[in-house]
Amino acid sequence: MMIYPYGDTTNDGAMQLSFTLPLKASALAKEAAKSLVKKMGFEKTEVVSMQDLGGDFSFFVVYGHTTTGINTDDIQVVEAKFDHMDRVQVDEYIEEQIGRKLVVVGATIESDAHTVGLDAILNMKGYHGDYGLERYKNFEVYNMGSQVLCEDLIKKCKEVKADVVLVSQIVTQKNIHVKNLSKLMDLMEAEGLRHHIIAAVGGPRISHELALELGYDIGFGPGTIPSQVASYIATTKKERLENE
Amino acid sequence: MMIYPYGDTTNDGAMQLSFTLPLKASALAKEAAKSLVKKMGFEKTEVVSMQDLGGDFSFFVVYGHTTTGINTDDIQVVEAKFDHMDRVQVDEYIEEQIGRKLVVVGATIESDAHTVGLDAILNMKGYHGDYGLERYKNFEVYNMGSQVLCEDLIKKCKEVKADVVLVSQIVTQKNIHVKNLSKLMDLMEAEGLRHHIIAAVGGPRISHELALELGYDIGFGPGTIPSQVASYIATTKKERLENE
Amino acid sequence: MEKLKLRLKSEPVNRAKEISKEIVEDLMDLIRENTTTSIERTVLRLFGIIGADIDDTPYVNIIVKQLMKKGVLEMGASLYVLNACVHHDEEPEVIAKMVAEENLDLTEIPMGDYEKINALSQRLTQAAMDHIAKIKDERDKLLYETWSDPPRPYKYVIVATGNIHEDVVQAQAAARQGADIIAVIRSTAQSLLDYVPEGATTEGFGGTYATQENFRIMRKALDVVGEEQNRYIRLVNYASGLCMPEIAMMGAWEGLDFLLNDSMYGILFRDINMQRTIIDQYFSRLICAASHITINTGEDNYLTTSDAIEKAYAVTASQLINEAFALKAGMEPKYMGLGHAFEINPDIKDGLSYEIAHALLTRELFPEATLKYMPPTKHMTGDIFKGYAMNTMFNFVSVLTGQDIQLLGMLTEAIHTPFMQDRYLAVKNADYIFNNTFSLGKEFSIDDDSFISQRAHKVLEQAIELLEHTREVGLMQSIEEANFADIKRTQTGGKGLDGVIKKSPKYYNPFEGAFRRLLNLDDEVFEGGVH
Amino acid sequence: MEKLKLRLKSEPVNRAKEISKEIVEDLMDLIRENTTTSIERTVLRLFGIIGADIDDTPYVNIIVKQLMKKGVLEMGASLYVLNACVHHDEEPEVIAKMVAEENLDLTEIPMGDYEKINALSQRLTQAAMDHIAKIKDERDKLLYETWSDPPRPYKYVIVATGNIHEDVVQAQAAARQGADIIAVIRSTAQSLLDYVPEGATTEGFGGTYATQENFRIMRKALDVVGEEQNRYIRLVNYASGLCMPEIAMMGAWEGLDFLLNDSMYGILFRDINMQRTIIDQYFSRLICAASHITINTGEDNYLTTSDAIEKAYAVTASQLINEAFALKAGMEPKYMGLGHAFEINPDIKDGLSYEIAHALLTRELFPEATLKYMPPTKHMTGDIFKGYAMNTMFNFVSVLTGQDIQLLGMLTEAIHTPFMQDRYLAVKNADYIFNNTFSLGKEFSIDDDSFISQRAHKVLEQAIELLEHTREVGLMQSIEEANFADIKRTQTGGKGLDGVIKKSPKYYNPFEGAFRRLLNLDDEVFEGGVH
Ligand code: B12
Ligand code: B12
Ligand SMILES: Cc1ncc(COP(=O)(O)O)c(C=O)c1O
Ligand SMILES: Cc1ncc(COP(=O)(O)O)c(C=O)c1O
């Protein structure tokens, strides 16, 4: 089905944009803003606000109607598929299907010092009323915190015989997360660890698609709750054991 | 000069968009939002917010970097050119150059009931500290108010021998203003009045370009102050007299 | 602890109310002695006449026009229609068709048996009153028994696509997002039409035509979402204009909950003749009062043409007049949605102190009213972000000062009638503020010598001055002097004076009496009677 | 009338301050008896040593490393460098080059004439102190004489492009838009570097490296706009981390106005060893105090890892400790930018009452401090509109409660470091609110039995409990117990303990004494002396 943005009339294509142009506020700048948006395929564009930002910059708010639509049938969603169980179910599942505790090592790696997201998944307390992995009977959790060098993380994984490594990356400016995450994968491959360990990455700008691209098994985005991660780990581990 | 939108790095093309799609909030909808924006020429797009609006609609906030730039040398600004004088100067100018009071008839026409904009230009009080046309010695002002039928406006123009007709149009939904403004022009043409009378239109969604398209001499947009209108009238009237 | 309070002195408050009552009293003769084409059409509609001819002229207009042409409208339209019914032994709707399509001349039918006419009149009147009562009871039950009245301030949003079907999509989404009240804005200048269009409409400018069918469609659409969400969603339309009583009747008939209904708005903002509006507002408010329809007055509009600080007192004066008119029409205070607005220029230093003072003044002057608080509109610009911040403060002042109906501000106010997302953002803003500042009004107290308190008292004093003057010269003269909204109108100017008809002593209108009895309005009944 | 007031009782306030003083007292021995590699590098920088070798290792690091390796750093680095200067009859910068590039071993130079060394030390120390005083006086003059201090709350924004030249563009635009204060955020993890990079930098992540050259570039850029606008624009950088004293010195040298400088932030949020930070913070604060640099503490950060309501008291306790540390370093209260934050989940009912209570508590506990109020960050999401509304309320609470430094919230907080337009929108929001609600704090009063008042007193009581416990077990043990920010650190864990050196009884550092004398710190001088 072809769809278009919707303002107040089906398929009207209405959108709001805001942006800065490197021009002083002026009739020229306003026209430039309008032309730019038109060039992007908008019709009936209205530059509803132009404000001088000082030093040859202006800020614009524009409303327009895009002529671009998309066919929802063409949309490919790269989405991780697994059954979502609750904590008790996961614990039972592991007990029955795997028969031992799974060892989980978590860290925010390299220069990144954000722990709140990782802790949300790992700490007892959990997130949004959903308990963290430490609360599960059948996970043995090592939370290494933040600013963990990839080398140290790998050492730890070996030491505790990790089944799963959970990596968090929050800072993404200039694609620093891609650099960090690739480094970890490269090292894991080099150490021959990649096969044995389920590798998951999470963070507000992480998508499953990106995770796959970077060689991880799964990516978790904003709003993830611990039981999702737990469910994924348990079911995936079982599959892996079966396929071995 | 080629320019691009600016976020925090020259030419990064950064823009903010928000829009509604006719889809329930879901992984598919999010991907659709992203694909749509990509199709419009954006890179590094982030759907930073997706919110269900109920009833198969979702609202998105997206940041992305457009690859579209524009060459400022190609921008054509359709702008009215006239010297901006203050009230005293305009009064003197009319006295010296024309030698009689100019008759101005103003109205918000047809279904439109907004008077504030027109009054801002005409009433004594004026706008933003700039006195309105009624305060000028050399204008004789007839403010007919709002909801004035084109026919009545034309009648009045004839009756008082108007030099200038000032029309306001505020409501623009479904292009009602275009309809109303065209009607007035057609009638003025039909009545043979168009030549003798300077016709100006104003309103928040009125541009000079649109005014020209619709057959008016000039268009005044948001933020217009009375002395601009006064200056335009005085200088244009003089030119016309010279060319007669 | 109590909510934020000014502790207004009772003396000026009582004085203000007393003067307003007298101002309104002074107009009761005008109201008593006249009817209007619209009131007569309303009566016919109450008799069940709907439909229009091939030119889309409603039957009720055709009938009333005929009677007017024949010079007998002063007797009231009902008499002629009832007589025709008896004569032809048909229901009013059939008679209407005959008039419209077969050129039946009602005045040519000889006056029949008064008893029969009276009996028919009673039956038809009772049926209409019963329907209105039923609709009212159903709503009251849903609202207070089946579910419950939402917490205040109610979240009120508008839809205005021009197309009733698109409106439904937008309204349902808004309700699902949490809106408590949906208003369908009318198409530009509908208020100037001296008839109510028929049927579902899909082409409006800046709004959708108010028609009975559109009312029905939207009421149903909201009931669907209401069921889904276990709450009642209120529906609003606009009754100001040349068809004030007719629209009130349609609202009552179709289960509308609020009607914009002001005693002066049409005069000032639509240039409708003042006599016409004053007469019409009375009858329309009888209907609203009888139907438990909350009226919304339009004082907010004054602040779009006048300065919100300078002329704050005109808002107060107008609220008092609107209240007095409503009391005269038997309306309980809780059905009075007296209006005011957050319209001070946002760039004014300490503007918020003024806003709070004005909002508290309104709150304390009308403690039982269901106040309607209007958002910033005039000072909204294309800067949607600043607009969103202004709306945030507006929502804050509302909850702080205990307002009832919050007409949610749209961040795109200066740009277009709301998109679906604009409304969503408005509801979310209100949700955030109403919840996050829920009890804040109980945290603070205001000293009598604070700016806020002084300001409120000053506005009240100024309002009293204007009211005193208005009592002296009469409301109509006061309007001529541009005392309200800085807009000048004349007693015989504007649209619709030709629709004002002096009642004959034999004038007959069974509903006026029916409503007045229902509302226990004990002064003499105006409708005359069939003699 | 007075601003909104809680009227805190003086007893708990005094008690809280007393306990905090004792907590800090308890750590003075640690501070007195140890130096750190960073302190030593600072001293060398004050002697005028700048520059780095081809691997970008700063000369000061090379020298200190050499001395450490040789096991003589306990004597203080200055002694060896001064001795070398005397020996070679060269300025310290030349000696530094010789060490770095010609492998000069400072410990091999025989100790020369103490008098000459002392004289040189005095000259160099005086020169540095003079420069710092000059910079300070110039700023004070611009700020209070040439122009004037802007009204509060000051509008504080950050730039963080990673490229100092792009930062300049953004900072200048922000200043032109009305920002009073510009902070250049540091690149991710710079605080973990045990050296300060050299020169102008163009590649940072989430911020731009703090270097002396970058400081200079930005100071100049802001002075240009300042001249344009006839006002002084303050510049901020970050001194927490392994190079705390060095960055303080660079800030003092280059005319920075504010430095992020917390006694615990590095420990908790960067896993820097606690002994290291406690020792470093003292020296860095001496420099700030002497330079009239306002420190900014980081209590706001606690509310990103802890709940803002539950752990509000930890913020209060930490502010009191930070104050006590600052007093020990001779800092006047007005240079204490004690931190707190608007971080309560926006979906909490009556969250704003809590925010107001906390903000008033901070205000009244530290009436003379230049409080730094941090915006919502943790609960910001990609919903920029809701974020803008939250920032509106944040600005409102700030002006209502009389805060001083307003770190403006960015509507894109959850998305990216600010774009130019984000900052603009933030400044405009603050302008709107600060002006529109300017005197509102004077309109209301709060009763002692109101929720706000009760809440503030409760938080203070809880803070006192924590402080009492901390006094009992010592601050370091208290941190080990995760009492601050819910983060657990150990005394010997974290980065930088290897840079803590026990002073020899002959330890020499002329600046410590110079600063302490300047600041009238009357307890014994720690620097030892050249014997
Ligand atoms: C709290 C915070 C901090 C705290 C961190 C404290 C701590 N111990 O974590 C402090 C104040 C120390 C901090 C510092 C910095 N921060 Co910070 N910070 C934030 C903030 C406000 C909230 C992040 C957060 O806690 N979110 C709540 C958690 C629960 O959400 P989450 O992280 O998305 O996690 C969820 C999912 O993503 C997922 N998830 C996350 N990780 C993982 C891992 C796994 C395995 C799984 C399964 C799931 C998962 O599950 C979680 C629960 O649903 C954000 C802004 C924002 N509102 O998002 C900025 C933000 C992330 N910070 C930012 C920056 C730049 C910094 C600094 C680099 C600034 C500087 N130059 O000093 C520093 C340095 C930090 C460093 N070296 O990394 C930027 C990043 C910009 C970008 N996109 O690159 C942001 C977006 C702010 C901004 N607009 O500038 N920060
Ligand atoms: C005030 C107002 C009203 C008042 C009008 C009172 C009055 N007597 O004017 C009332 C409440 C009555 C009203 C009613 C309606 N309004 Co209205 N109203 C506004 C509002 C809030 C402000 C307009 C205003 O006064 N601006 C201030 C003046 C000074 O600015 P201005 O008009 O732009 O004028 C300046 C320039 O444009 C220029 N200018 C304007 N005219 C002229 C003429 C000449 C000759 C020249 C030289 C210059 C000039 O100079 C002026 C000074 O700089 C706007 C929203 C907004 N914030 O803009 C909505 C708005 C204009 N209204 C709107 C609508 C839809 C309506 C209604 C149709 C709604 C309804 N269905 O009931 C009604 C009906 C009105 C009708 N029949 O036309 C829409 C229009 C949407 C659109 N783009 O089509 C708006 C944008 C609101 C919205 N978002 O829905 N409205
Ligand atoms: C009291 C009142 N009636 C009616 C309206 C609507 O205008 P119209 O009558 O043109 O539909 C408004 C508009 O805000 C109003 O305030
Ligand atoms: C007190 C304090 N120091 C420093 C910083 C900056 O962090 P970094 O030291 O990583 O530059 C912050 C961040 O908010 C802070 O609050």
C-alpha cells in the first residue's frame, strides 16, 4: 500500500521541518529555505518562521507537503525474532532446556562511561518494573561497568567462561560506537571466541540491523526491558546447543 | 555558493522533521518513516521518536542529514522595491510630489472576518509603534472592516474615487484566499477600475510573488508596518502620475 | 490546604452581579416582545420538520419565509403549521414538503378547531421535550453513572478539516490520545448564513459546516471511542450567528454537550445585528439550560482585538453580563462555560503575574461556573517551539488557578487549523503539566498586598465602572460606544435585523412556555397561547 | 516583598555545615601529606613549561615521569627543575626541552646554591602569580566595571562539536543569541588521560579536547562577541579527571571563568582513584579561588544514576561536602557554583512540587553561592516537544526559586550534542520564561505545613543522617558504601592512584604557599621549603 504523511487530509503529505542555513536572515535566506525544501520534493511549502541566529546563520521552521510516498509492501523490517517470556518462565526454560546457569558478562566498552542502560538490564532493580538479569536464578552475571577496554572484557569472558557478552554503547558521535564495537568483534574473532559466545549490543541508537552489520547476534534499542534480553539469551543458547 | 543546512559541522545537512503516518506504531511503521525520509534524500536518519496516535496513525520525529543543497546564486527573490520613509517623510513626499490627499479604501473581503491585520495598517494606533495610515495627514482612509463583498468594495472605491485599495486575506485554508482575491481582480478588471487604482493585498500567508500572480501590484506579508505601506503607496502613485 | 485564593471582597462582587442583573433586566422587554425568523424555524424543527428542497433551502426556511411574506409571522409559525396539520391530518414534516414542493400556502388554510390544534400542539411539544429530556438523561447517565466525569481541567481540542468524515478520523484519534472534549469548528462565515445547511458536508473552509447530520455523525463516532475507553467524550459545536436557536435545538437533539453561545459574540465578531442576537440568545439558552448543554461564552475573542492587559476588565464585565443573561434563561451555574483567555503578549515582563491574576479573578467571581480557558492565539507565531512553551505556561496557569475547560493551545496556531500531530502534542503537553503540577495551587498563598491580588481587584473595579456606565446607557448603547472588544456596532446595523419580528398579542410558541416551565422560570410566560 | 522562602530552621542548617566541615577536616592530613603527578606538572606549567615532544607527550609529563622513575618526586618537581635552571642558567622551558629532547637527567645535576634556587623560585612564582592576578583583574574589570554582570539566572550553554574551530562558530552564534556563558564540553574520556593534550584540536567525540590553546582560541572568540555586544561572556571548561590541577591552572592562565570542579565527580563517574581526586581537588581549588574562577560541582550527575526523589538527600549532602572542601581551599561562597538538577521523572504526579522544594532547599542552604541548576537530561527522550515543555518548566522553577546559573536544557538532549538551532531555541525559551515570570517568586508565600516546606526539611534531615554516618566512617568509606550516586568505588581502585606520592619532609612546592598566603589560609603552610 502506498502511504503518505498525513496532516488533516488523507495523503496530503504534510510535514514539519526545521533547520539552520548558513545565511543571515533576509528575503534571500527565506527564499533559499523554500527552494531547498521544494528541491527535496515538497509542494505548498510555507516558511513559517525565520530567525536570525547571529553570525550569518538563520533558523527556519517550514511546513510543506511532500510528494514522496512509500509503499509499505516494500519495507523490510530487520527485527530479531524470539518469544518473550517473563522472569519465572525464563528461569524454568533454562533449567529444563539447558540445565545449568548461563554466564553473562556485561560492559560498556572503551571510552564510553554510561552505565545506566547496562545497569537497567543487569541490576536486580531492573527497568520499568521488570527485574534485571541479576535477579534471575539461572544467570550468573558479571557487570564490569563502564570504560572497559575490549581487551579486559575478553579476558573476563575467558576467565568466567561466558555464554553471553552484553555490550552497551551510548555515545555515538562521529560513529565512535561503530569503531568500538568493531574492535571488540575483531578481537573476539582473533581470539576464536566469537563462536562460543552470544554477543548482544544495546543502546539508544542501536538497531538490530546495525548489530548484525557489525557482526553481533542481536541489537537492543531504546526501551529494552531485561526480560526481553533474558528470553533471547535463553532461547538462543538452547538453539545453539541443539545445533552443535 | 552552494549551501546546505547546518547542525554542528559545516555542510552536514542536518534537519529535523516531524510528521504523521497512517500506520500503527510498530517496527514496520518506524522503518517506513525512515525509508520515506531516505527516499527524500536524507542520510544518517534517526527516527528519534515514534508515538502512537490511536486509530492507525503514528507520529514521528526524525533527524537526518539531507544531501540536497542549493546554490544561492540561483535563488530569485521576488521582492517589492521601494524606499522606506517614515510618516513625516511620506506626508511631505505626497504634498510635494502629488499635491493632494490620496484616497485609501481598505477591507477584508468575502468570508474572511479577520480585521486585526488590516486595522494594524490603517488604524491611528498602528502596529509595533508605527502609526497607521489614518494618522497621516495626506491619506484619506476608508476602513470597511471585514466580510466585505467584492461588489461592495468596488462600489465604495468608485464612490470615494479611491487611489488605492488595500485588501486583507487571513484565512487561506483550501486556498480560499486565492479564490476571493481573484474574484476581486476579475471584478475590478470588468469594471475598468484596475488601471486607476493601486491594489495591494496583505496577510500572514501573502507574499509579494503571490500578489503579482493574482494581478495585484504588491503583497505584504507578516510583520508589515504601516509606514512601509504608506511609502509604497506614495512612491508608486507618483510614478504612475509621471507615466500617465 | 485550600487552592490558591485571592480572597476577593464580597462587596464589589455583589455589586458587580447586581448591576449586571439590571443591565440584562433592561433588555427583557425587547426579548419578550419580539421573535425572530430563527426562533420560528427552531419551533418548526422541534415539531420534526427537517429536510431541504432541491436548492438546499431547508423547509423551515421556506415556511418561515412564506409566513413572513404574508405578514403573519408575528403570530408565530407554529400556529400555521399546526393548523395545516389538523386541516390535512398530516404530521408537520408532510406539511413542510407540501409547502416547499407543492406551493401550499399556509395562510390560505382557514383556521381550524382550536381544540384540535391545541391537542396536536401539546402532543408535538411533549414529544420534542421528551426527546430532549431523553438525550439529556442518557448523557448525564453515561457521564456520571456509567463512567465518570474526567478530572479538570478538561482537555478540549478542535477539529476543522472541512470534511466531516476526515473530522471523524481526527476526532477519534484525539479522543484516543486523551482529549475529553472535541469541538468541530464551523466553516468560515457559516454564522452569516440565515439557514442551517442540511446533510453531511465535505467542503468547508477553516472548519466544517454545522448540520444536524454532521452532529449525528460525530456524536456516533465519539460514542464508539467512548465505549472503547470507558469514558464519555463531550462534543461541541457553535451556536452563535444567525441561527443561534436552531443550532441549539440541533445540539440538544443530537446529544451535543457544549455549545459556543455568547450574548455578544455574534454582534461584535460577525456583525450580526444586536437586537437579533439578544433575542436569539435567550431562546437558545432556554434550550441549552433544558438540555444540560454547557454554553461557552466568547470573551477570549475580545483579547484578539483589544490588549489583554489594558482591556482585561472588558472580559470581566462581559462574563458578568453573560452570566446574568444565562441566569435569566434558567441556567444553572455549572452549565455556564464563561470564557477568558491567556492572551498577554509573551514578551511582557511579568506577564504571567497578570495572567494568574486574571485567571484567579474569573475563578473566584464564578466559583460554580465551568470556566472555559482559552489558549494563546494572537501572539502565537510561526515559531512553533516558542508556541509550545507558551502553551506549557498556559496549561500551568490553568491548573494552578483551578480552571475547568482547557481549550488546548496548538503549536501551529499561527499556521493552519490543527494537524493530527498538533493536537496530539497539545494533549501530551496538558497531560504532562496537569499531572506534574497537580496540587501546586495548594502550595502557595497570595498576600493581599501582592501584585496579583492588587491587579485582580483593580480589574474588578474597572469592570464595575464599565458595568455602571452600561447600566446607565443600556447595553446596546454601550456596544455602540465600542466598549467591548474595541468594536463598534449600531443598533440597526449588521446582519439579520430583518429577521426580528414584533410579536402580535396573539403570538403563539408552545416551546417557550414548555422550556420556561421546565426551568421553573416563574415570571410571566411569553408565548401567548392559542386563542 | 521577599522572594519565595522556605524559612529553614537554623539549627539543622548549622548542624549540617558543622558535620561537613568535620568530614573534610578528616581528610586534610591525606591532602597535606601527599602530592600527585598532576600537581607537580601544574607547578612546572606555572613555571612556564609548555609544549610536547613529537609523540605529543607534554614536556611536563616527561619531566615528572623522569623524577618519578628516579624516585625523587616526593621532593617536588620544582626543586629539580629550578636546580637545573640555575645550573644551566636557563629558563625552565629550555630545561624542559633538554629533558625531553636531549635526555637530560635532572636528578644527575648536583644540587646547586640554595639561595640562587630560592631566588629563581621566587621570581618565577611571583611572575606566575602576577599573571594569574592580572587575568583575574582584567576579567573582574570587564565584568563589573566596563560592562556589568548580567541578570540571573545566567544563560549557560554548551558547545561540543569536537572541533575547536567549529566550536567557535557555534559559541559566537550562541553568545550573539544571548547566552551569558559558554562551556566547551570535553571529548569523551579526556578525564582519563593522565596528560593534557597540546595545541588546537579538531577531532573529539562528544566534545572538544581541553587544551591550553583551545582555551585561548575560545576566550578570544568570545571577547570578540563581547566587544560587539558590550558585555562579558563567560567561558567554562572541565577540570575533573586526572589532570584537575593542570586544567585549573590553564583556566586561570587563559581567562576562563568557570571550571567544572567537583570533589567526588571524577571518583564516581570516571572511576578515578579517590585519594588522587581528593588531593587534586584541593590544589585545583586553590588556583580557582585565587583566580576568581567559579567552580561548578557535579551533584546533578547523581540524579542520572539514582532516583531524583529517593536520593535527593545525597545531592544535598554532597553540596555540603563540596562547600566544606571549597571553604578549606579559601574560596569565597560566591565562587561556589554548587550543583543540583531538575531530574525528576516528568510523569510523576506533583513532581514539580518536589522540584521546587529541592531547588529552594539548595537556595536557602547556600544563600551566597552562585548555584548551578542543571536541566532535565535523563528523562529527556527523542520527543523533542515534550522535552521543550520540560525545559520550560525547568526555566520556570529556576526563576521562581532564584537560581543563579541556568544550564539551559536542550530539546535534543537524548539525541545529539547540540546543533546551533537547539541552543538558540534553548536561549529563547529561557528569555521568554525569565522575563515573563520575572517577579513571580515574590508573589507567593509558602506555609510551613505545606508539602514543599515539609519535603525540603525532610531532605535536609536525610542529608544530615548521611553526613553523620559519613563523619563516622570517613568520606572514603562512605563512598565505598555507594552512598553517593549509588556508585561504589574503593580506596585503592580506579585510575590514578599510581600518581599519588607521599611527600618527603623536604618536599618543595612554592605555589601552594603562594596561593595559601594570597587566600589568607592561616593554618600551617604545606609546601615545605628549600632546605
Ligand atoms: C546519564 C547520562 C550521562 C551520565 C552517565 C552516568 C552513568 N553512570 O551512566 C554522565 C553525566 C556521566 C554522562 C556523561 C557524558 N555524556 Co551522557 N548522557 C546521559 C543521558 C542524560 C541519559 C542516558 C541514560 O542514562 N539513559 C537511560 C537509559 C536507561 O537508557 P539507555 O542508555 O538508552 O538504555 C536502554 C536501552 O538503550 C538499552 N540498552 C542500553 N545499553 C544496553 C546494553 C545491552 C546489552 C542491552 C541489552 C540493552 C541496552 O536498554 C536500556 C533500557 O531500556 C543521555 C541523554 C539522554 N536523555 O539519553 C546523555 C548522552 C547519552 N550523553 C552524551 C554525552 C556526549 C556524554 C559525554 C561524552 C559528554 C562529555 N563530553 O562530557 C559525557 C562523557 C561520558 C563518556 N565518557 O561516555 C550524549 C551522547 C551523544 C551521542 N549521541 O553521541 C547524550 C545523548 C547527551 C547529549 N545530547 O549530548 N552522561
Ligand atoms: C485573532 C484571530 C481571530 C479573531 C479575529 C478577530 C478580528 N476581528 O480580526 C477571531 C476569534 C474572530 C477569529 C475567527 C476565526 N479564525 Co482566526 N485567528 C486569529 C489569530 C489568533 C490572530 C490573527 C491576528 O490578529 N494576527 C495579528 C495581525 C496583526 O497579524 P496579521 O493578520 O498577519 O497582519 C499583519 C500582516 O499579515 C499584514 N497584513 C494583514 N492584512 C493586511 C492587509 C494589507 C492591505 C496590508 C498592507 C498588510 C496586511 O500586516 C499586519 C501587521 O503586520 C490567528 C492565529 C495567529 N496567531 O495568526 C487565527 C487564524 C488566522 N484564524 C483562523 C481561522 C480558521 C479562523 C476561523 C475561520 C475559525 C472558525 N472556523 O471559526 C474563524 C472565522 C473567521 C472568519 N470568518 O474569517 C486560522 C486560519 C487558518 C488558515 N491559514 O486558513 C488561524 C491561522 C488560526 C488557526 N490556526 O486555525 N480569528
Ligand atoms: C462564542 C463564540 N461563538 C462562535 C464562535 C465561532 O465562530 P462562528 O460563529 O463564525 O462559527 C466563536 C469562535 O471562537 C466563539 O467564541
Ligand atoms: C563536575 C563535573 N566534572 C566534569 C564533567 C565532565 O566530564 P569529563 O570529566 O569526562 O569531561 C562533568 C559533566 O557533567 C561534571 O559534572
